[in-house]
Amino acid sequence: MTKSPLFETSTINGMNLANRFVRSATWEGMATQDGRVTPKLTDTMVSLATGGVGLIVSGHAYVSEIGQASPWQLGIYDDSLIDGLKSMTDAVHAAGGRIVAQLAHAGHFALEKAIGRPPVVASNFEGLAQTPRSELSVADIQDLKNVYVAAARRARTAGFDGIQLHSAHGYLFSQFLSPWFNRRTDDYGGTIDNRVRIHVETIRAIRKAVGNDWPLLVKLNCQDFAEDGLNVADSIAAAGQMVAAGLDAIELSGGLLTGGKLSPSRPNINKEEKEAYFKDAGRAFKKELDVPLILVGGIRSPDVAERLLDAGTADYFSMSRPLIREPGLINRWRSGDRTRARCLSDNLCFRPGMTGKGIYCVTEERENK
């Protein structure tokens, strides 16, 4: 066993974690068509727990039927889903793991053929999309907050160790923060104080519903890496207001689903200097905010994570693609084999998910033939 601060225990609002590694949420493509847990999805979560991951963030679970982003996506929009979710959390806990539910609404990026209506958006304007979008009214926003509160209650009933609000990559909460997406002129648009209002009000409402003794995290863009998009200064200001409202930890990401070199899942992370591509933003966040910071984005080596932890750049390190190929990666590093993750960052793992097979490492499959 290797001795490393990465494998020291820690706590986030009463949630005890065995190490500093987090499985970042992704779309697994393993739920049923209406978002229910399947044995395959449960087995995937259990493999992460037995593989040594300190904290698992579930695949992005849609809080409303009109917020679905992808086929075979996990749902948390109805009470009838609770039993399946509880069977999954029970299995993770039996394997010694911790798991939080990521609550998500795709907004502009909702899958139209699945939701059967135009997607809802923070703002509807010329140039947003070729097909129609439906701008949320103030009354709709109040309803949306209630939807998140109901999903949070379901998550607690289902045995999750906490929740994470998805406010990154251009999904609906991210759209409210982004001045490119959010062109409203009411109390939910304009200044960053207004653009973060939906987050603050939702966090307060969730806290009122589930109490203060349950971890509440957010996945947040440090910036959009797009013209007129969210910048680091506004993101830090928004995060500060969320922390004051009751937020316990931040997972820092960046970029939009529209792709490009600065997308959330960047290709060709094949050397240490390409790893941790949001680390500069992480440093800025830690300078201004006294809250646990989870850094995602190209983490491939324990040496890189150790240096960032020692420098105070981040408190936890989150990965998705490496754990698709190697669910036991954390145990491998802990055992003393500190060679970098085998993930090639080619993003081929998501292709089989679109055919109903669920995501897996296509490259490894080819190499083993």
C-alpha cells in the first residue's frame, strides 16, 4: 500500500470519504427508456465502489421529463423511480461506497424526440437554435425550483449520501449563469447576482426540505470558453452566493456541450502537462472561497493530483473516462502501481451508449481482440 495524502480520509458535511478521488457524473446509457435503474447500471456503480472510488456521483439524473438529455438516461423525476434508485444505493453501500445523485435538467440541450415538445430555455433569442425553444416565465421558474426540491427529497428517500446540482456544460442551470444563454431582463437575468438567483433560491428551498445535515454539492463551469459566455470572476462570485445559501462543495468543470478543443471532455490527454486543464481556475477559486473543491478535467496521474493537493489548488480529484476503462484504477494506485490511467481520451466510450449497449471502453475491447 502506498502512503499518500490522496488516500487519507476526509468529510464533507458528515459524509465520510475514504480518499480524495471522485467519480464524475456521466451519461452511462444503461437505464430503461423511462429512466429506471437496471441491474447493469447498478453493477457499474458497484464496480466503482469496489474499485476504490471515494465518492461516486451518479449519472446525470433528469429531474423533469422535459429535462431529459439522452436516451437511456437515469431519471429521478417521479416517486415510482425511488425503489430502483434505492436498490442501487443499497448495493453501493454494501460494497463500502458513497454515492450522491446528480440532479440535472438539460434545458436547451434536451432530447426533443424524447420529451415530445420544444425544450425550455433561460432565454429564447434568434440564433439560439434552428428549432423552436420555450422561454421559462417567472412562474415556470418557481415550478422548476419545486421540481428540484422534489427530486432532492427522492434522492434522500432513496438512500443517496447527498446530491449534486448540475450547473455546467450548458445544461439549464448553466444556461442561467451564462450571459450568452441568459439574456433575460427580469430578476433572473443581467448581473451575476441575478443570473445566480435561481441557484440560490433552489439551494435554500432544498435545505428547507431536507435539512442542513446532508451534503449538497454543485458541478459548476469555471467558464464557458465561448464568446460572451461565463467567465471565472463571475463564476467565483456565483459560487460564493451558493455557499452562503448552504452549498457544501464545488466540482469545477468548464466548457459547453457544443464541443471543440475547450470542451468538457478534451481529447489526447497523453502527457502530464495536459492534465488538470481547469487547475488555474481551481487555484483562483480556492483563493477566494473556503469550501471543498473537487477538480475534474483530464486527471490521469496520481503524481499530478498529489502536487495539486499539496499546493492547495484542489481538495478532491474527479474522473469519468479513466474509470470507464478502469473501474479499479483507484485501488491500483493505492496498491503502489502509480502508472497513469490507461484511458486514451479518445471519447469512443460514448458511442455504444447511443445504440443501447451502454458506455464502455471500445479501445480496450479492440486491444484485447
